[in-house]
Amino acid sequence: MFISYAPQDVELRRELEQHLAVMRRQGLISAWHMEHVAPGQRWRTLVDSHVRSTQLILLLVSASFFASDDCHDREMARALERWQRGEAQVIPILLRPSDWEHTQLGRLPPLPDSRLPVTSWPSRDEAWARVALGIRHVVERLAGVQAAHVQATEHAAVRSRRVAVALGASLAGLAGLTALVLLGARTAPGRSAVDSVKCLSASRCFERAAAYQAGDDVPKDEARAARLYRKACSGDEARACTRLGLAHEDGRGVPVDTAAAAALYRKGCEGGDAVGCGELGRAYERGLGVDRDYALAAELFRKGCDGGSAWSCAALALAYAHGRGVSKDERRTAELSRKACDGGNATGCAEFGLSCAKGRGVSKDEALAAELFRKACDAGDALGCKYLGTAYLNGAGVPREVTRAADLYGKGCDGGAVASCTDLGILHLKGQGVPRNAARAAELFRKACDGGDMLGCANLGFVYRKGDGVPVDLAFAFELFRKSCDSGSAHGCGFLGHAYDQGVGVEVDLVRAVELLRIACDGGDPSGCVNLGVAYERGRGVPVNLTRAAELYQKSCDSGIAVGCANLGYAYLNGRGVPRDLTRARELYRRGCDAGHPTACDYLKQNPK
């Protein structure tokens, strides 16, 4: 087995090898990589030799991997050539987020099979375990092919009356798992594992499979469960087809095969299993084993929901919420999420709670929203925990308890809701509900950013810009701001606009700064509105317009931004863009001070009446 990786990912490669240690000790695999090159050896020659000769090639995928000419142009290119000729198995291992799906690797099923990079999992050990299991399945499949070839050789030897010699030579030529598979296969010659399964009916096979899968009154045996599901599926038990599809998607008892999973979901759906329709919709939504098609995904979610699948109702609600495959519709989002919640789906409860909290498609009811968030969180929905944390942070429907909010954000973050990691990071950065810990905040922002939360990327850029908990790195901060903004984060655009205004990691460009701050403000970032107001007040990138500046300060102040209130107070104090009004100015300075702005507090101290 050859492992290709970028130098920046050496520690992750070592983690992978630790999780492959069981297979190595069992003699199933032997890995080679750059660290095996001795000083003075011609490393390129050695690498080329292993890429040309090994049967299994692991490509450890990250942005650094694609940036490396050796990894991308030599090792990956040659590996894919051998894969196309059927000479080698190639597995992309997703280490860190990257644009891998738009490369040639997008044609290959990756590990982890969820397509979530290893560094983005709440538990990295769990991610590596899934990777190791997927590799084991491939190794077993390769060994099975070798064993079949050796058996054919043995049969020929029998016909030529050289049984003992042929058998001895064949077994001696097998490595590790190959010999084990051969010996195991001989215990039931001429019969497949599925053929040996006996069931009185397809439904009985399904019940036995479910028992083996769960370890319910029998030893847990996912491989046997998969065989029984296959038997039941062939007997037109639609639910079994769906369950077998899930096993193929997750690599439970069978090799990972997303195309086979999608085909089984289709068979389950066509056989009347509503869950199968929902799972097939998810495959189309994510492009798992089929080409991505949001409209078809929505139709399948609808079919599953109509058939009684609460999960499908929740998925369809999210499609309406985000306009994926259907037009955005807040009323339909609320109706479908309520239906999902009533059907016992925790995600539906969280989404319906969000509708109630925002008054989208239903009457605003913060108390009901908090109850729905609690129900979702208690049922294990990580986003439900995040939403409940925000309710406690803001005192929306529940008493304001920042410590409780931090606990809930932590639960959401640990459960995989990366946006909750960002929220918890902000509390650590501010010292609210938890002791101030900028280094911990940076860790949480990085985890969120690696998991795809663009607000996390923006905040990670912020701490690198300030050098708070991490060393100052203005160039890296700028790249994080750009990544966040390019992915649609209004806050990211706000930070990026300010970077262009101040020349942080880039040359000053006031016109570009104003463009980005306008995008940020219009997109809901109140800090972007403050900075855009400053641009109008000072004529930075736009003509001076004090009235517009005051309007933008008002907008940010209404959103709770302290500096927006202080700046607007100054405008009223001096009649800049608004009529001079000392009473109004004092009210705004009070709001700014209460929100933590020191200049506003200084004004109140100097002007007690």
C-alpha cells in the first residue's frame, strides 16, 4: 500500500497509520511512504516504483495536497492512470476541507464515506475508525480476488495430479489476508454466504437482520445482518433494500459503495418504503452515488413525507427554507417541520422552533421556540442545542443565562454543529459565561472553519489579525476573510471590507472596501453597517454623506452594536446628519455604555446630568 501526502499533513498521516496498526499487525497490509526513504536514496525513483507496483494507493487529500506538484502532478496523476486501467485501487482520504470534488478525484468514493473531512469530525478517532474500516473492506475485496485466482490455479493442479505441490506453493505465495480468505472460502465450496441464509419469509429475514444489526438477543454481527437484508430485499421486502443501502453507504458489514446504496434506496422507494424515498432524496441532494439534483431530491423527500417518513418531512422543510430544488417558502417550512416534529423527528423540532423564534411562516412565539429547541436538544439534535443556547444567551423565551448558553453551545459543538463551535468561541473570546481564553477561542473557530462554517473562518481571521490567542498573521487573516466572504458570509465580507480599508494583509483599496461593507451591511452584518457609516462620515471611498452615516449607525445600534450607538450619540450631540438633540445623544451614549463601549461610558461620567 502506497500513501501519498503533503508534507504539511505528516501528523495526520501518522494518525492514520496508528488506526491501521491492527491490520498491519495481522499481516493484512504493509504501507510505504516518503518517510521510508533513506538519506542519499533517489526518492523520486522509489516513489515512482511504488506507485507503479502497489495494488492499493491512498491519497491524503487537503488543500496542501493539491498545492504540491509532486502529490498532484506525479503521484495522483499516475495513480489515476493505473486506476483507469484497472491495475490498482485508489482511495482519497479527506483530511482537511478542500475543493476535491471538482478535481479528477471527484469520480472516486472517498473516506470517510460521509465526505466530511477527518479534521471536521467532533471525534477525530471516530473519523479514523471509519476510514480504517473502509480500507479493511477494500483490502478484503482485493484479497478475495487473489484467493479466487489461486483457487483456479489449485484446481488446474488437481487435474494434473500435483495437488499437494500446487496447494503448498499457492499458500506460500499469498500474503496475510489472502491466505486467510482462501482458507475461509474453502469451508463452504460452491456456495455464497447469501445462499446459506435460511428464512421462512422475506419479512422474517428482515427481522433477523435487524436483530443482528442491533445485537438484540443475538451477538451483534453487521456482516450477517447485511446478508440477511440482501436476502430479504431479493424477496421484495422494500425496507430491507433501504437498510442494505445504508449499510453500503456506511460500510457496515459490506464494502462502502455509494452507487450501490443509491440503487438500493431506489428499489426500496419503488417498493413502497417511505424511508427509502427519503434516503434516495438525500443521495441526490448530496451527490452520493448519483449526480446531484436538488429538484429530484425535493420530489423524493415529498414522496417520503407523504408516505409517513418524519425525517423526509424535515428534509423537505429544509429544502423550502433554503430554496434547494423548490422556491423558498417560510409557511411550507413551518408546516413541514411541525409535521416532522410531531412525527418524532428532532431536526423537525429544531427547525420548527426556529420558525417560531423568528416568526417565519407562523406567529412569533419565543417561549414555544425554546421548548422546541429543548425537545430537539434532549433528543440528540446538535442544532437544537445551539438554538437553545442562543435563546439563553439572549433571554428569548427563557431567562438570560450566559453560563447555560455556553454549556449548550459546547454540547452542540461536540454533537457536530460546527456553527455552535463558533458561538462558543465567541464566548471564550469575550469571557462571557466562561473564563476568557483566546487560545481556546481560536481552536473552536478553526474547528468551525474546517467544518465549513464561514462565520468561524471570519472569526479565526479576526484573532489572527489581532494576534489574540495566536500569532499575528495578517496575510492568513486576509485569506480567511476572503474565503468567508466568497462563501456568502456577510460577516466575512465585513471583515474583508475593513481589511481593504485599513490595508490589513492587502493594499488599501477604499472603493473595494465600500463595496464589501455594503454587501456585509445588506446581508445582515451590523458591524459592516458601522464601518460603512464611518466611510460615509469621513468620505473614505464615497462622498461625505452625514445623513447616510447616521442612518447606518442607527441600523447597527438597533442590532445591539455598541459603537453604532456611540457614533450615533455623537452625531446627535453635534448635529451631524441629524438635528442636534442632547437628550437623544445621552440616551444613545447610555445604550452604548451598557453594551460595553468605553467612550460612551466616558461621556456619561463627564456629563452626569
